Amino acid sequence: MAGDETVWSGLIDALPGHLGERVRVLRDGVRDGAGDADSECVVFWMHHAVRGHENPALDVARLVASELRLPLIVYQGLGGRHRFNSDRHHAFIMEGARDAAAELAGLGVRHVFHLPRDPAAPGPLASLCARAALVVCEDFPAPPFPAWTRALAQKCGRPVWMVDAACVVPMRMVGGEYLRAFKFRNKTGKLFKQRAGREWPAVEAAGVDASGFDVGFEAMDLAAADIAGLIAGCEIDHTVAPVAHTRGGSVAGYERWEAFKAKGLRGYHKRRNRAEIERGELAVSRMSAYLHHGHVSPLRLVREAWGLLKSGSGDGADKFIDELWVWRELAHHLCYLHHEMLERPEIIPDWARSTLHAHRDDPRPLKGWETLVRGRSGHRLWDAAQRSLLAHGELHNNVRMTWGKAIVGWTSGPARAQELLIDLNHRYALDGNNPNSYGGLLWCLGLLDRAFEGVDEPVTGSLRPRPLAEHAGRMDLGRYVRAMREPSWGDGVRVAVVGGGVAGMAAARALADQNAEVVVFDKGRGPGGRMSTRRMEVGGVEHRFDHGAQYFTARDERFGRVVRSWVEDGVCARWEGVIGSVEVSGEIAAKAGNPDRFVGVPGMNAVVRHLTETLGEGGEVRFGVRVGSIAREGRGWAIAGEDGAPLGAFDAVIVALPAAQAAGLLDAAPGLRAAAEGVAIAPCWSAMASFDGPVGCAFDGVFVNVEGSPLSWVARDSSKPGRGHVDGRGDGGGERWVLHAGPAWTEANLEREKEDVAQELLAAFFEAVGAEPAEPLLLAGHRWRYALTEHAVDGGCLFDREGLLAVCGDWCHGGRVEGAWLSGCAAAGRVLGEVVSRSRGG
């Protein structure tokens, strides 16, 4: 494999035939016999062939590194930039990486793993590849990896080879485009049969010792890593928990395969479409997640199933091979040819787009993202299927087709249906973002299918119909629904959440979505907390004020997608108010760079009310209950009210209160109590004023930055959506204003009478906005003793792992409404991660 001025691609010819046929050159280069002078290593970027056996990409990298006498570095990382990153996907990937690292170590191959906490931080892969003589990548055709690989090749400037490690018949050998399964079967049948029964040759490669090679970053020791703890520190979606019954890695993958091969394969052709059959009965292999991440080798699975078929195993093995070969590799080939179009409407065939366009104005029940995500469509089969994704990370393939077809009928058009199909599947399924996912999801929109003659249904036209009612009628629906309502870890877990504000309800919903039993205790008469809406009556007229949180922003995408769904469902709306600031000069100037501001509709408490009302079957909220103590009782917790009356026994507790109040309940966890006691939260005096006419201020909200003024913020509450007339004024042409004092002034005047405080804030208001004083119809004050976090706790939440006790709130995550949401999600994630770990005996 040596030669002066040899083009890199020429090395492919010297590879063994079973490897050379799998390689294509993404970026070529010229080398001399010793390699480039600045070449230090060979790099294999491993991401979807995460194993040390029967791995074509690894074998190519080992042979080339041996020939060049350079160390081989196998790089694997979780940069956090993938749009569907979550605890579920991170855990499965890291569990697989742990097995792969151990296997590679046994081969004398160095594996390095990188896990940054900040997804925006630049990763080390490009700089490592810039030092390589050759970069070997998997030819994985599903987005975003083709684009990421091209970008890597351009950035590192080194030769880059792509190796097909996923298909029995290499994608590059198929040629042409095949959009029907029978055509693909006919085209590839001979190539498949030539390869299906082959033993995979072991590679003999004398590798250079890479143990002392400086990779440029501190690689993680996966064998000793606390995976759940590391995941908790990542900026990812913590509401999507790991799946207890599906551990990642080659060991778990092959255990499942051996069980299915022994007990399920023979009857696969008869039982594979019965989604209600319990997992332990092995009606299907449930290997898709392991195949997607490459924890098991598809070459081995095909070879062993082929052997059983040839030995007389019968129709079960034949049908399994057909699914694993024809449908799986057809989808890979589709993505190989059209990876840039998979998420664009143009990928849908002309006939399907035409029939959907013809029915674009047909009436249909539109269902929002959050309604669908949480399985609340109102159709038992569909909701159970979605709960299978949400809580179990998988969806039976036969049900997936009916599930997907229903979404087409609940959206405004094919583009939105395509977007939702991809989001709902990839976000929750452990096999999401796979070529097979795209094939199956786009089949729902007509791809890889044909128009049905004589069929012209409302909305879906001549698409193949899959009615929910018909599918439900041919299965034991009750059994399926019950199974999907069970948590993935088996035995139920009962969790108490103390505090029903945004943080507490975010945690409660995340837990309930994973089928945990949740009870929320809140001292208030109804939902709200600092997002409460105050109602007061004067002369038979009700006046409403958002006297706490005035609005919220969504800078973090994890919160942003939820807020967009709330807007879609009418729970909240953008506040288009004109915002200004008044400085020392006394003149109000428009504030530059205003972010989108959102408010609940018709009041801020609508958001928390929505969270309460959609908690789900496994959740309960008890208002008007003040928790007085949380004490250890065996391995769990006993909660009592202020009067000492017992409120119940729980396996885990999440305290979602202001830091000072939380500290008072944490005697059983001294470390958490000390952390909460160290948080300073400033108070805030608030005044509410209602006027029968306009005040004379051109701005709807003003930040007051005038030295000596008691105020920090004033807002025309009646200008917010759903509060009054479209002209921005309140009922009857009046206006309602909320006035917030600054923390220093509030602290100095904390114990004054609220009537006196309200009068002083009102006078300061007129002065700040330059308006003539007017007598309000109503004036009231309210003291928020815990309002503004001065220094938030780092880490999202506090957690006692041994006791399954978490503490959360905006003071744990930046001090805003968004921070409260993210903190509640983080707390739920810590509890769920530990519950899953314990259920596995970890």
C-alpha cells in the first residue's frame, strides 16, 4: 500500500474486497510513502457504528493506520448541537460508547470520548482531524450527518473517506433510484445473497501504540463515569428520560437478539403486527435502536437469520430478513440519494402532493404540538401509541403507520405534517433520526407507495388510508393502552412536588409524562405563584392585574418550542407593547434590542393553569395545602402539613419553592439546606392602579433607571393581549397599570403598610412617565417577599441522589420564568435518571 505521489483514493484498491466496496472518497489528497510531514495519526469518527466487531469503518481505519505506521484514534463525542438531544438519547449513546470503549481496548485501539456541558462550545474533532493523515467517517445518510461530515472535511483540509457500515449491500453499489420495495428487491437480490451468509473476516493489523498520543482534550473515562450525573450537567432536554428496559450498548443489544432468535424468530411472520403483545413474549425483535446506533452489527444479524432460514427455520426468518434487508436498506438508499431533501416538501411524490393540494381547503381538526406530544388527541389508539414514544422510546412499526397517517389529517398541510412526523418520532424514539425513520414517516405522505385508485378521502385524498378505528378494531386495544401507561422501569414511583408554580408544574408534568405517579402540593387557592393574576372588584366591575411576573421571554430553545405551542393553543401570546426606559434625563426613550415578550391569556396565571389542567392521568394537584415537614421514612419520604397531619408517603420529593422557604423544609438534607440558605432573593413591592381613562404615556412598559426613584418597572397591564380593547386600553376606555419598586427601595420599606407604599409608588409613577397625576379608580399594594434572585445557583437544580430529593426554582437557573421551567425540568430529569438507574440495579 505504499507508493510515491500516490493519490489517496488509490489505497482503496489495496483493501480487501469486502472493505474496498464500501469506501467512497469525500475528500481526496496526495501523499508520499511516509505520509504528509505534519500527519500525526489516523482518525476514525465513530457515531453510528459504535462497536469493535464486524465494523467496516473501523477495519478500514485500522488497516490504513497500520500501513502508515501511525496511531489510530477513534473519536466519539456528544457535542450537544443535535436538535433532539435529551437524557434519553445521551444515556443510550453513552452506554453504547462504554461497551465500545472496552471492546476497542481489547483490540489495542484507543477510543476517546468528548462530552461538553455547553453545546455552543467548539468541539475538538476538527482540530484533531487537521492533524490526521486520513479521516475515516461512517457513510451514515440521515441528517444532519452528511452536512456535518462535509463541513468537517472542508474545515480539516485532510483526505476523508466514507465507509458504509450499516448495509449488507453497500449503498454506493445499488445505483439508480428505487421508490418501490419490489423494484429494490429485484435490483439488489443477487448482491444480497452473495453477502448474506458470509462470515465477516477479522482484521489483522499491527497498530502503533496510541496511548501516549495527545488528542488535545481530556477524554472521558467511560468505565468509571457517572453517566446520569454527567448528563444532568448538559444543556439538553431533561424531560425525556432514559428508557429503563432498553439499555444501550452491544452487550444489551445482543442479549435481546439472542432471546428473540431463540424464542421469537420462528413465529415472527404471524405475530409481528400484534402491537399489544407484551415485550417479554418476543413478537418482534426490538433491535431497531441498537441497529440505528450501530451497537449491534446488521451483518451479523442478517448472517444468523440467513443461517436459520437455510436450516429450515421457515417463514419467520424469511420475513425478518425481508424487513432487515429490503425495507431497511431501501430507506438507507433513499437517504443516500436525497439526504438534503428529506425534510423538504419536495421529497413527497408529485401524485401525493397533487392530491393533498386538491384537498387543502377540506375542514380538519387541527391539533397543536403539545397536544400531540403528550398523547392528548382524544383517540385511544393514537394516544397510546404516542405514550409508547413518550415514555418507552419506541413505537411498534405497524402502529407507527396508523399513527403517522392520523397526523396528516390533523395538520394544516403536508409541510406541517412532515415537520411534526419528524419531530415527534425523532425527539422520543431511540431509533429516531434513522434512515428507516425517514422512510416510514415519509411513507405516510405517499413516498415509497402509490396512489390508491378509487380512493378520495377528505384531507388525504388518494393516499393509502389507515383509519384509527379500523386498526383499533383488530387488536386488543385495552391491553395495549394499559401497557403504554406503565412506566418503563416496571414498578410505579410516587413523587411529591411541593410548590405549584412554573418550576413545580414543569417537574410534575415531566414526571407524569413518564408514567410516574405525581402529587403536587401548593399553599395557594389556585395556580399562579408569582405568575398570579390578581382580581379586584370596584362598583361591580372586575379589574385584573398581573401583579407578579409581567411577561416572560424564551431565549432557550428547550423552553422556546413549548412557548410556541402555547401560542398556537392560545395559552399565551406575544405582547407587542412599546417598551422604553427612562434614564437620568427624565425622558423616556424606546428600548433597543427588545426580545419577544410573552404573556399568559387572559392573565399570566393562564400558563400555570394550563400546566395544571394538562398534568395527565398520573398527576394530582392539591391547592390550599401548606407543607410543614418532609421527613425520611424507610427508603422514602413522609410529608406532613403545617398542623402535622400526614399528607402521604412518597418515593421521591421535589421542592419547588423560593430558596428561603425551601430551606425550611430541608432538615433531612443538610447539604441542600445549606445551599438554599446561601441564596439571596430580593423582595419587591408592587402597586396596582386602575384609571377610567388614558394616563398619557406613549409607552406600554417602562424600565425606570432614575436615581432616587423607588420604581424599577411600570407596565400598562391593559395593553397586553386579552386584557382589553384592541386599542390597548382597558374596559370602558380605562387603563390598568402595574408598578414595581426596585429591590433596594423595597428592602428599606419592607414593613410599611401596603396602602402607604401604593400611594408613594403611584406618585413616583406619574413623575417617571411625565404624566399629570390622576385619581385612580382602584389602588392596591402587594409585597412579594421573594421576587428577584440576586445570584442563581449553578447547575439547574439541587439534588440528593441517595434520598431522591431535588430542589428547583428560578433561583436555580437564572432567575426568570424560563429559568423556573428549565430548573423544574432538570429536577425531574435527576429523579427520573436515578429511578431508571436503580431499576437496572445500577
